[in-house]
Amino acid sequence: MDIASKLMLNTEVTRRVLVQFLRHELQRFGFRKAVLNLSGGVDSSLSCFLTAEAMGPDNVLVLLLPYRSSAPESAAHAEQVVALTGVQSKTMDITPMVEPYFEQHPEISDVRRGNVMARMRMIALYDHSVVWNGLPIGTSNKTELLLGYGTLFGDMACAVNPLGDLYKTQVRQMARAVGVPEAIIQKPPSADLWVGQTDEGELGFAYAEVDKLLYLLVDERYTADEAIAEGFDAQFVTTVVRRVQAFQFKRMPPIIAKVSRRDVGHDFLYPRDWGT
């Protein structure tokens, strides 16, 4: 099977769908504005371009939230996206917000530090969603969601996510289609949580390769053995399958213990269906 061709999008159609999705979802909940965190990476840049097109740049606020060790090019790329889209922006250094916590925990690991920073950035996002009266827009792609590569109640938190059904390689396709600068698309993906941190370095494999495997496992419903028969390394398949299974909890709302006739989530779903 030519998996790479299966991952190719009709970017014109996909763009229309995603723009209409954003406009429809925000408006049916009574919102005309949106807010999102802009890191200068390809995912948040694409979300910014799409949201600006859907709601109009004057109705979109992006937050630039660097830490003292953030790469200078991240801020430069984010500012470039702001200039290209015309959205409103605000920059806040999160260093003085997180350092007091780090000082109380000198043994804290890089992973824990990254989680604290991701959640602090989400505090800023949701606080400004109140000030801006806009819904928070997500930036997590399908690959990240399936692999659990994100911070729960951190960068994974949002009200509406236009990228959640796009694999990372498809995000790059869409980014080119909407006009995201090539320098942003081509740079190594990174959450910019510590010096030298990259997504693929942490995961241990390349997005281009894992996207093909995930497409077979998820979209085509292949078993692990069938994926191996397609030529994927057995250990690689096992690792990815275990990650998808292990991080299912990140893709679900909190599970509520059912003790009444109609609990919230299983039985009472009307607010989501009704909208406003």
C-alpha cells in the first residue's frame, strides 16, 4: 500500500471544512471571538491562520508566552505569523510565574518542568479567554493526541480544536496551503520547553514514519500483525500500539462514577447537542 499517498489531502476542500468548522462551532456557542497560544511552531501557526480566516483577524487574540530558555527564533516566528495574519497579540514572559514553584522543587525533572510551563500557559490562555470573551482554540494534532504527546490540562486543553483530525504530516500540508512561512514548517518540531528539546527526540521516532503506521492502525483498522506484514518493524509497532493504549485517558473527559439514573456524560448529553 502506498501509505504516503493516502495521507495526501485535498487542501482546498480541507481548508474550507476547517474554516467553516471553526466559524460554526464558535457561533453556535454564542462566541464571535477566539483566543489561542502561539508558540511559533507549525501547529499553532496553522491554527492561527485558520482561526483568523474563520473569525476575522480583529476577533482573534494570540498569546506569546516565552520562558527564559525559549529559543529566540520561536518568538520571531510567532511575530511573523502575527504580522501575516493581522491578529491581535499579547506577549507575557512566564518565567516569573513558574520560577517560584521550581525554586521549591530543586530536584524537578525536565518533564515536570515542561508540564508546569504548559499548564501555566493554559492558565494564561483561559484567563484571557474571559477578558477577550473568546473561546480557546486548540493546537494539538492527531498524531500527538493518539500518542499522548501533550500535557493534560496544558497544551492539550481547548474548547475547539481544528487540527485534531490532521496527522502531523497533514498539518504541514495545510500549513503550506494557507501561507505559513516555510521556515516554520521545516524547523524540527518542538514544544520549546527546555533547551534542545524536540518532539521526535523525545518520542524516539520521526513523525513521517509514525504517521504512516498510525494511519494503518487507526484509519484502516489494521491489527499490529497486519501492520508488521506491511513492512513496519515489530518493535516499532509494539511501542506505538502501547502508547496509543496507555494514553487513552488523555483523549477522554474525566470518567464519572454513575450512581443515579442519569449521570452527566453518559446519559445527559444535551448541552453539547443544543449549543446556544
